[in-house]
Amino acid sequence: MPFYEIEFPLGVLSADALEDALLEIGALSVTYVDRVDQEPVLEPKPGEMKLWRDTLVRALFDQSSEPVLTLHKLELKLGPSIAATARLRPVADQVWERVWLSGWNSMRFGRRLWVCPTTAPLPDDPEAVVVRLDPGLAFGTGSHPTTALCLQILDSLELAGRSVIDYGCGSGILGVAALKLGAAHVTAVDIDPQALTATRDNAARNDVASRMTVQDADADLPRAFCVLANILAGPLIELAPRLSAACDSGGYLVLSGLLRTQAYAVKAAYSSGFDKVDIASQDEWCCIYARRGT
């Protein structure tokens, strides 16, 4: 099915009212992007949608609706200024999952851990520990520095026969990696039902589902040798008592999803009870890993 896109600046329009109007006239999706690509939006509060000072709107339609008529309907709802700034362009029909994967290659983390697309050949490394993963509904393929830092630390830990918690599991990449590295059991936790579904699917794809428990964040946490949480600074600080209590004596806590500027506040929230606290960094991102005293 061929598509077309209407693109225009948000300006002073209300994002909520605009999205309602676009969906009402048949938009298949509405995307907001930074028009100048220089202003990061980080850590919104739950239910909050932060936008840029110069936001561009892209609305996708299929060709069953006439582009000129669609633009006219949009003018009637939002005013004639839309026509002066809007741009119409065709969008080719593609298998979007394959387009994404075409630019994503196998990646190594640490000494032996690899994350590979399901269609990629095995690494030419007899010691390789391979996690098979494709982009899906939930965040986490290893390409972002926060995930990469967690994977590198996981590769350095002695996980054989140990238990692990993956809090904010997303795609399940960290929990699956821990099991592939020899962990006996992983408890994967998330507030997003789509993340729980993606984690179950990826665990099954990697033949480790029998050793993983997938649960909502409201459920009780077991104690574990390693507690992983790749989320955001605010929730990490709020969760400090809960995540700290879940970490066994002599165990490890790995906290990521942080900018360098946020590391001090998060580190301070977890300083009690951990006798060794270190920070690993990549670009502007960092990961805190700590060992609980015995």
C-alpha cells in the first residue's frame, strides 16, 4: 500500500489537539521530531510528552485518501496557515523491520558476549556467547551506550549458577545475556506489557525461557546475586531502597540509563551498604556498578 506524508512545523499549535485532528482525518501515525536536531529531550515524567522549541510534525497517510483533500480538511480544523508551511511527499512501501535491520550488524561486548540479528552468521570466535535479537516493540538492542555498558559489565562477572534481576527489562536483552553467560535464573521486570511480551519472545528465541521469570513491577522481588536496572535517573533514585534490598551479600548492582551529570545523585542514593562503587562511561552516558559487602 503506497503512502504519503504531510510535514509542517508545530509552531504554537497544541500537540494534543493537533494529534486528535490528524487521527480524525485518517492519519496512520503522527511523529514529532526536533527540527534543528540540537536539543535533546531526556527523562520525561510518566504520562508527560516533552517537545522541542522548534518541533516538526510528520503525519503518515495511505493513498486511499486524496492528499490535496486531506490537506484541505487539515486547514479547516487548524487554520489556513497550515497550507503555507506544509509539505507533501510520497513514502515508499517497505518492510520496515528489514530496513531497520539492514543497518544493524553483530556487536561484541567485553571479551566473549555478542548480540547478533537473527539472520546474521555466527561470529568467527569459538568462545563467542551469542544473543540473538532483532529490533522490536521494546527498547534495547545493545546499540545504545547505556545498554552496551551493562553488557560489558555482565561479561566481566562470574554469573555461573547465580540469580539475576533485570529491572526495566525492555527487550530482555540483559536478562537473556545473563542466562547465556551461565546465570541459573533471571527475574525480568517491567511496567510496560509490551516489554514483558518482547522479553518472553526473546527468551524463547534464545532457548532460555525455562530459566526466566517475567513479572510486572508490582510483584515482589527475590534476592539476587546481580541486580540490573537500565532505566532513568529519577526512577533509580526512587527505587534505591527496593533494588538495594534485592541485592545479595557479595552481589553486584548495575545501574544505567544515566548521563554523566546524573551519576553523583544516583551514586549517593545507593552508597549505603555497598563497599565498592565504580562508574563506567561512554560518550556522555555512564553506568554505576557496585558490590555489596559480605
